[in-house]
Amino acid sequence: MDLKRIARLTEQQRACLRHVYAHLTSKEIAPILGIEPGSVDQHIKAAMKTLGVGDRRTAARIFAEYEGRDDSPVVAYPPLNSQSPTDPYNFVPPIVSGWQPHESAGGSMREEQAFFRVATPTGSPTFQFPIGSSKPGDLNWVTRLGWIAVIAIGVALAFGALVSAIEALGRLTQG
């Protein structure tokens, strides 16, 4: 391992290699570092050239060995129910811009989960579309056709009411 080559790596290149070592893709690394996926690729390519290797995994492994990481397998996608005190993927703090929620009424959440949360005021009832207890993607074909028929009939009735209202308004204005 050539220490002079490793010393020439920039901090962004080092951060990208740490995440590559954790088996993350460029698209997954980009939001963590607050840069575009193409920039991540450029940082990794520059690091590969500096280290004199042909692929990103080898560059990440060489840098991890330099930093003294153990070679135990890294779990890229841990089970959702695992509660670890530290996040193994955040080797450097992310660049934060804009509003970032930290706590919610139901407890804490990870930064990437915050964008998928539906915001409802506490205590307000949420409307559940009456499709049963399953998710909309779990409907069978009979139920789907039934809902299509119900929606089509509702649209036809609403259109008929609109036409009747316009006709009645026209009769009132004429006579």
C-alpha cells in the first residue's frame, strides 16, 4: 500500500470511498454528501486513478485497510427492526440544507424517511378509502373492476347534474 498515493486523496474522495466500502451506489451516496451522482462518480474515478486501481471496490478496500477497518462483512441493508446505536453508513456528517425534521410525535426517524412521511395534525382523523383492510395495490381484479364501475357511474351522474343545472339556468334566463 502506497501511503503517498492515499495522502493525495481529497476529503470528498475519501468520503465517497467510505460509502463504496459500505456497498452503496453513487445514487445512494449523492444525497448523503449533498452532491450529484455524477459528481460522486467523478470523485471515485479520481480516487481510482490516484490509487492506481481499475475498479471502485478495490479502491474502497485499499482505503479501508489504510484506515484500519476490519474486514468483517458490511451489511449494506440491515433489517428494518434492527436498533443500532450508531449508523454504520454515516462516516462523515451529511451536508444539510433546508428544513430537516429531527423528531416527530411518534419518535425519531432517519433523515431519508422524513420525505416519505404523510403529515397529519395530531388527533385529526385520517380518511381511509373504503377498500377493505388491504392496501390499494393488493386489490383483486373483481374489486378493481367494481371500483372502476362505481367511479364511472359517479362521473356520469355528476355530468348529468351539471348539464341539467345549465339547462335549468338557461330556461330561467329566457323566460
